[in-house]
Amino acid sequence: MNQIKLIINQNIRKFGMIIALVGIALLFQIITSGILLTPLNVTNIIMQNSYIIILGIGMALVIITGEIDLSVGSVAAFIGAISAMLMINYNIPVLVAIALSLLVGAIIGAWHGFWVAYVNVPAFIVTLAGMLLFRGLTLIVLGGKTLAPFPDGFRTISSDFLPDYFSNGNVHLLTMIIGIAAIVLYILNECRLRKNESKYNLNQTTFTTFMVKNIVISAIIFIFTYILAIYAGIPYVLLILLALIIGYSFFMNKTVNGRHIYAVGGNKSAAQLSGIKTRKVTFWVFVNMGVLAALAGLVFAGRLNAATPQAGELFELDAIAAAVIGGASLSGGVGTVAGAVIGALIMGILNNGMSLMGVGIDWQQAVKGLVLLSAVAFDIINKNKAS
Amino acid sequence: MNQFVLEMKNITKEFPGVKALDNVNLQVGKGEIHALVGENGAGKSTLMKVLSGVHPIGTYTGDIYFDSNKCSFKDINDSEALGIVIIHQELALVPELSIAENVYLGNEQATKGIIDWAKTKKATEKLIEAVGMKASVNDLVKDVGVGQQQLVEIAKALSKDVKLLILDEPTAALNETESENLLKLLNTFREQGITSILISHKLKEVLKIADNVTILRDGQTIETLSLQQTLINEERIIKSMVGRDLKNLYPIRKPIIGEKVIEIKDWTVYHPQLPDKKIINGANLHLRAGEIVGIAGLMGAGRTELVMSIFGKSYGKRITGKISKNGKEITVNNVGDAIHHGFAYVSEDRKEYGLILQDSVKKNITLANLKGISNKLVVNPYEEVEVAQRYKEQLNIKMPSIDQQVVNLSGGNQQKVVLGKWMFTEPEILILDEPTRGIDVGAKNEIYKIINDLANHGKSILMVSSELPELLGICDRIYTLSDGLITGEFLKEDANQETLMASMTDNRRAHV
């Protein structure tokens, strides 16, 4: 019994965020009399928040390293502008333009990383400068005007859905097949982990808990894909998101480099004296953030079907809020990719739910501010209680 | 009828899972210097936190009487109002403010919110004169030495009309003259009727100055001894502190010394910020397999700087000199190189440079050798658990689980985690910088056993320590360092505290 209490106490932040997400979703589901979780709206929530999720993942890494990046909104806008210039003004093929844009993102990240990691300028200052610099460059590239429309192929990544090869009209069959495949993969992986645990003689959860967990998660995946399938299927951008979430979670939890990122944020001196190249780690985290900011910029531009000078304003704050609501600590060393995604979804559902209720943008901002504050305050009060 | 200025009765304080204080009683007579001693974790600091209101009423059980009045402090302000002032080990001064500003910080001499600086400075002048300081009240605290900073804290206490002054390890960071002066000051206070409680690890000091000593062990009062009796000596107090006779603090080992492993020649290191200041001056030293070599030196002699510069140039600029391993010259330009060549470095400051406090024990143990539990850069979590369990058992690390955050472990167990971390890199040369600093006697003994065991397995150990008995107790050979210069080399048989001290204070550079 005490064991269970301990586990709950240790994981309250993780569970707390999921409970908050479910709670907020249910609340709006009731208030909006069922509109929130309609297939159309669920698809909308994913597409509306895709770029914040992408930025949130990158920001989680930056914050875990103990740094901050205020420039991501401006960088996203700048990349949107660059891609528009390449595709609309110079007629460069879509895939080439996307590759070039991501490369520019990486270079911008390297620029920030250089100043932070090798010259020791505080990241707050470097990226504040970057925020101004790249907003200015966006205006210069666009000449203060909006560039539109993008070629059709480009819009696919942010606005289109997987085609249905086996259409029967009502349910998107390919989506269901992918969903079931995901369930099978998930269960196979869980079985593999369980086998490993017994191989290494570790304490195992009971078979019942194991089964219950698998059934619950499989059911969630099934329901979620079903909801998507009865609307238009899986949007391409969801595939991108899933790949990023799974890839980055794996990277942060399971790889040597991921563990080095946590170590640098947790205690830079100790990490350095343990042979970790702390400057290099910091540098590459910023490069990564640059690439993800570029990707977010492309998705946003594609969704809007235009590159505008005001694109991406305040995105940096949404991304920081997502990571922090998701449990990342600004003092570094603590946080998860999954947490940042949940954080972004909490904010996204708040936005969407309040919009459905007809609450104005003014009140939406205010509520989001309070949610951010209470999430962090809850965490700190909890920690104080524990110590 | 009651001659006690302070009585703490049956104080019990529990933290989740631990009883930090268990029915502790403390009686302090008026105008005396009362020492409080005990191993780390015995409950000294907790008791003082209860007394000063850091742990407010209601979070503990038991009663506190001050001047025969029952007290119920809700916070520090309540206790300070009665004249109980605590000076913590970590000084609570603002380095960027002046002495005067610091003394009256939180107690500003103001009328209607406007500070009267003339009054503040005049009052501060009187106070710092009383504590024997010669600095100007306008000096910034960061510009005066640690010893002087301690005096600023005391001046601050005096400004609050202190009746009971509590000093937590006041001489830990001071040199001998400064300690001497501080103790004299306490004597002066005794004459003026100010009562002091002195928490100290330095039993010599305690014996010299205190009237009575109360010994805590494992959260319980063991006894209070009157030091007017001449029978009380250090051994008597230690016995009471550890609860047993400690004859073999330094475990016996039969050294099996092999070939020369490391040879360092003409090692010169400059200060990282002051490019003309030589910190290490042409040092020559060597290490053999299975040998424990000590480095003795006073504070500021360059001990840590020497070993850190050897460990992948982690300290200093413009480093010149040669390192050879097994007769071949090697390049060690960064920590990665050092680890690759089999070096390991256990820092003197484990919290700052050794551990990631919020991470689990197992993550800390594997940190310096993640590749050792990885397959193509993917960490195998099961092997990680195995490795951590292995060192937990081998080093006898006391903790509920290897998933415990290291911040929650005691100093001795934290140090074992750091040792485990470096042992997992399978080093050939272990550099240990003050490996037993801030660790209680029992854990020290265990650390010595681990060090001996490593040497018996053929590792070379280079150990820095400011405790000469420790160096004499476990080293085979000792170098002395003075002002960046190696001034002597002694075999264990030829060394004693006096010869070492003479060599450590041999200030050759001053004569040049």
C-alpha cells in the first residue's frame, strides 16, 4: 500500500498532467454539449496545434539543458518567408525548398548555439536578440507584405489527409488499418520489455496490471483512430508529430546523447567533469531547436497558405508554456518530451474549447496565463510538501 | 532559582520517514559557552533550527524555555526578537553590499522608510570595532576575507541585541589566526554575559573554550559533560559521539607496490583569470601501481588546482609539462582524454562538481561511463540497474532504492555514489580530493576501506587532504605542496605531523 502511495507521489506530476488534460477535455465536452470531441473538431485541434507541439518538443530539450529560446516564433516566421520566396518567387521544387528551409533553420540554431555555448552569452539575451533579428529579416524578405499562395504540393504537409485506398464511403479504412497496426506494435513492444525484465530478474508488475494497462492503451488508440477515421482520416501532419514524439522520447530516454542533455541541465560542472562535452551538447540542442522551429514555420505557412510578416508572434511563449506545463523546470535537468506535448494539448484544448463557447481572444489569453501559473505553482507546492 | 538561560525539553522532530530528533534535552547556563557536538546527521542543525524558529512551533513536540519563559516561535523574527541569533555555516551576507548595509540588512535604521545612512554607518563602526575588525564600513563584503565576513555576521548579531548567539561551525573556513581571534571574541562575549552555543567538529577548539559540551548521537542527547573537569579529553568525547571506541579508524593494509604508472614532469599551471599568476610551479611527481600517494598543503597551496589540471586540464590556463603513463608520453587535453587514459577524479565538492543532485542514484553512477551500459549509443536500462545494484552492494551504500534522488542521501552515502561512479569507469589512477570532507567518522572508516581495496587491486591513488592524520594514516608516500611548489616528498615511515607541517609552510618562493 505504501509502495503504491510512493509511486503515486513520485509520479504525481506525470499523472497530474494527464488527469488535467482529460479533465479539461471532459469539461469542455460537457460545456459545448459534445462539440469538442466530434471527429471534425478533434482533427482541427491536432492541426491547429501542430506547430506548437513541434516547437514544444524542441523547447523541452532547450529547457532541460537549462537554457531558453525566445527566438522560435521569429525564426518560424523567417523560415515561412524564405520558403515562400523560394517556392513562389523562384519556382524551386517543393521538396528542395523544404530541405533548404530546414537547413537555414539549422544554421540559425547554430548561430544561437555558438553564442550561448562557446561565448557564454546568456541564452536569454542571445535569443532575445535573435527574436528581434529574425523578425526584422522576415519583414525585409517579405518587403512587409504577405506572399501567397503556395504550390499545392506544399500545402499537403499541413492541410491534407492520407488518401484512402480502400474507401467504402463512411469509415477511412487505411486509418483504421494503421491504428490496428499501431496497437499490435505497441503490444509486441510491451511483451518484449516484459520479457527483458524477467531476463534481468527485475521486479515485475503483476500480470493483471500488465494486461489492464495494455487493454486501456489499446482501447485509447482504437477510439482515437476511429474518431479520425469517420471524419477524413489521418492528416499528414499527425504522422510527422507522431514520428517526432516517438523519436524524441526515445532519444531523450534511451540514448547516451539524451542522457547527456539531462546531465548538462542538471549540473553542468559535474557533467563536464564526468567527461561530457557540455558545450557541444548545448550547441547541438540549439541547432535542433532551429530545425524544429523551421519545421513549425513550414507547417504554419502551409496551413495559412501564405507567408505573413506577423506569423509566429508569441509562439515562443506558447512553446515555453507547453514545456513548463508539461513538467520541465527552468533551472534545467527536469522535463520530458511527452510532457511538453501534453502541455501543448492542454493549451490547445483550452483555446479550442473557449472558442467553441464563444469566449473572445482576450479572455482566452487571460485564462491561459492563469493555467500556466497554477500548473507551475501546483508543482512547486507539491515539491515543498515532499521535502 | 533557575540558572539556565535556555532549556529545551523533550524535543522530538520528525521528517517523513526519519526521526531527526528524539526526546532531545538541552540546558544552557547563563553566560556560558556551550558546545554542541555530534557526527553529521546527529541532529545538531535540526535542533538549532527548532530553537531559532526555522522549524516553527507545531512541527515538533516538546518545550522551549528562554529566560524561564515558554517560547513558541513561528519564524526567525520571533526568536530574534528575544535575542536568539543563529549564524549559519553558509554565511547569509550579500557580497555586493557594503559592511554597513549588510549589518543593518532587514533592520534598516530608517525614519518613515528613508534610511539614515549616517546613523547606520556610525552604529556599524562601533559594532565592527567591538568584534575587532579593522575594515571600513563602506567596504563591500565580497572584498573582505572569509574570516572578516564571519565577523560581519557577528556584528550583525550584536546589532540585534543578542542574548544567545548560536554559531554553526564558525571556524570551518578560517585559518588558524582567524579561528584564534574568533574564539577570543567568544571569550569576551562571555565576560559581557552573552551566552553562546558553539557547534563544532573541531574538538580541540571545544575543549579549549567551552564550559560545557552536549553530545548528540542519532537524534538523541547522549550526555552533557562539564569541561571544568580535567578528565575530559578528545577520546572521551569521540567515544560518546560514535558510541564505540574507534581504535582502527585507519584500517591496516599491506601495500603491494608495483611499477611506476604515472610520471608528471615540470607541471606548470597559470591562473585562469590572472594570466601572470603561476598557481603550480614546475611540479614533478609520480605514482606507482597499488600505491596511495598523498598531497599535503595548506589552503591556497594549489592542491585542488594541481590535481584538477592533471585531470584533463579542468583548471588553469597555459598548462605546460609532460604526463607519461607506463613510460610513454600521453596527451590529456580534456576530461574525455583523461577518462580514456584511465584517470578518475573525485572532487572535494561533491554537490557542485560530483553529483547531479536531483537525479537518481543509478543515473549518477552510470553518468561517466554510459557507453559501458549501451549498445550503439542506446542505453540498456536493465544493465544500468544491474550496475547500480552491484556498486550499492559493493560499497554498502545505504538507501531505500537505486531510484532514490541523491539529494536525499547523507554525505557519506553521496560520497560513495561518486566513488561508485568513478569505479564504474574502471580507472587505473584515482584522484581523490578531500574524499572524507564533511563525512562522519563511521563513514570515513568505510571510505578508507574502499580506498585500500582499490589500491590492493593495483590502482594508483592520488589523495589530497587537509587532515594530516588522515594522510599519515592511509598513504604510502606524501608530497607536500606550498604555494604551488612541491617542497617535499616523504615515505610514510619518515613522516609525522611536524615534519609535514614544516615542509608545507616552507615558503621558498618568498625567498627567491
